Amino acid sequence: MTTSTRETIVQLLSNMQDGKEIRSYLQRFSEVDQSRFAVIKVGGAILSEQLEETASALAFLHTVGLTPIVLHGGGPQLDVTLKERGVKTRKVEGLRVTDAATLDAARDVFIGENIKLVDAIRAQGIAAHSLTTGAIEADYLDRDKFEFVGEPTCVRLGLIDSIVKSGAIPILTCLGVAPGGQLVNVNADSATRALVHALQPMKIIFLAGVGGLLNGAGEIIHSINLAEDYDDLMGQSHVEGGMRLKLQEIKRLLDDAPLSSSVSITTPAGLVRELFTHGGSGTLIRKGELIKSYGEKPSIDGARASMLIEDAFGRKLTNGWWDATEITSAYISESYRAGAFLTRLESSTGPFDYLDKFAVLEDARGEGLARTVWRRFTGNVPCVYWRSRTENGFNAFYDAVADGSVKRGVWTVYWLGESDFTRIASVVDVVAALPESFEGGQ
């Protein structure tokens, strides 16, 4: 890939509707060592059903200067091969018991699937390199119980770094090497965890056919803040079986990763939007931070709150704004990187709750922190109004969460939880006429 090609693609991205945030993510991702940008786990079903889409997405990342470390499985393909060879599949505690015949089949299947993915990426004009064995060292998990099943003990980063430095995408299989050079079958989640532990990547990505984790209504959950959401999710009746195990595994992964790391579950076709836009296209999971609620203004750190608001909006508050504003409740992340500040105002139809400021720092956008704060305060304040400048890029989020909106001059006034149009009309007039909070009338 030439520099001019990369610049052309970046320019095209920048001209898209989400150009500003795309440039922001590109900058953020480009600042880390390329072997530590992302670990991407590709399931066997994805290779079988969406090979070209997967290759295209991986090639795109490489074209814009980002090199993921790719690990793939092949479970469904192995099931078919074992059946064809007349080898019975046995599982203990959810793991496939791997005898000699099963290991022979696994080796053939995994290497075959690896070659298919490498060839598909190369067909896109991008260099890719097979790393079927040697990168993951392992020991026997329990020789008597599981036979040739391995538990990763070490990742040879030198092999991976060498491929990345050569300009190619490393494509790894779930085959490990035990003492004495014996090949062993390594569970894909265990192999992913070993890579994450060794590489400490910024992004951990699972490509899945469903494209995310689902809520009780069968809809994709856009973001999960484990610090806030994990216990609640694990207590829900629909979180069982595979989803329960997946959440547990992801929590284990992130507990061993830097705070800045995150897990994305998405489809191959949705990978670019999931990585480069705040809205995403799948489920984003972060270790996250707790959201603290405040019912009394004196308990809030006014200096930090004011700094959060000014940094998020890129403007300076009018002198004395914090002292003069009667904050009735606030919901702020532990690190003061996102917060909702509410007041109670009067209209001709009575008092109403007004979201005076909803502030999210630039480096916290795309983490799901905004949605976490939003869920917390709307759970306690079911009916609320707020306003935003009509050209505000954050309005896409507001449009998605609001029940309605109306334009008044330079403002768009939003509401949530209100259906009385007479009351809406009276409140909109009050909100649109509120004085500016920032210096210079901006």
C-alpha cells in the first residue's frame, strides 16, 4: 500500500457523514504499536458463511495502516470432517476431547481454513501470512481427561511482530505446541485470552453471525459497561447458556487488559462502522467505570464538573454559571469523563425536569459511557427536556433516544417521556428562551 493510497482512503472516509469521528479513531488507533492495535477472533461459522466479507474487512483495516492479529476457529468444519471420517465426538465440561484421530482431523481442518482466509485476503491485494503452529505454546490441560487438549502457557510475540513488520496480517490457528513438539488442540477462547494477555491490545473483536449480544427482546445491546451492568445482566433470565459464558469470558479478558481496551462483537460487514464511529454496529463492551448519582449540589466537585463541561463542549462557561445554576440531580462517571446535570424549571403547565448539560469528553465517546450515564439518569428521571444547537454533531444520539423534537431558532428542543402536546408546547417555549451558558453567545 502506498502512502498516497492510504491518504486517498482516509480522505474518502473523512468526507463521510461521520468523517470527524472516523479521523479521531484513525488517529487514536494509529498511535499504538501496530501489533497491539487489535486481536480479532473469527469463528468457524463466519469463515464458512462470510469468508469474502471477512477478508474485505481485514484488508480495509490494513489499507488504512492498521494491522490486526487474527485468530480463527473451525468448530463447525471439524464436526463435519469428524463425521465424514467416522470419528465420534466426545465433550467433557464443554470441551472437545481430542484423541489422536480427532487431532489429525483438527490439524487438517484448521490449516485448510487458515489457507482459505489467507488466500481470500491476498485476493484483495493485501499481504497475509499463515501462522498455523509455533506462536502459541501450551501444556496439556488434563491428559487423562481431555487427551490432546492444550492450555496456553506462552505466546511467541517475536513471530507475530516479525510478520507485522513485514507488512502482512498474521493469521493464527487454534493449534498449540506442547513440550516435546506435540501439537495440541487449544480452545479458541483460551487462545484469544492468551493473545490478549501477551499483546495487551487496544481492541478485542469477535466476529459473529448475530453481530452482537442480544437483550430479552432479541435486540442487539449497543454497549455494556461491566462496572455498571455486569451483575444486572448476569441476573437476567435471558442471559443463559452461550451468552452467559461469553459474558464471563469477556469479563475475564478485560480484567486482564488495560483500562483503555474494549471488546467489540460485530459482523464482518459491520466491523468498520463498529471501529470508527460512535454509534457502532454491534455490541461494545468495556471494563468501564461506575456512575455516581448526586442529589445535592454541594457533594459534587464543582471545579471538575465545570472542567468536564467546558472540555466536552470546547467552550468556556459564563462567569459564575456553576454557582448560579440550581443543580437538582447529577449522574457523573467516577473519573468525571461523562456526566448529566439536571435542574427543575417552571412553565405555564407546571414544573419540569431539564437536562441542563450532558457532557462527554471526546476520548470517552465511542466507549458506551454516554449511553451508560443516559440509562442511569433516565431510569430515575423518566420525563425530561433538553436542547441542543441544531448543528451539534451529537444530535444523532439525541435523535435516537428522544421521543420527539422541534426546532426553535438555533436550537432543537428534545423531550423524553412526555405525550401531552399542550405541555410540550409550553415547555418548548421556556427551554428555547433560556439564556446562553457559554461566553460569547456560543
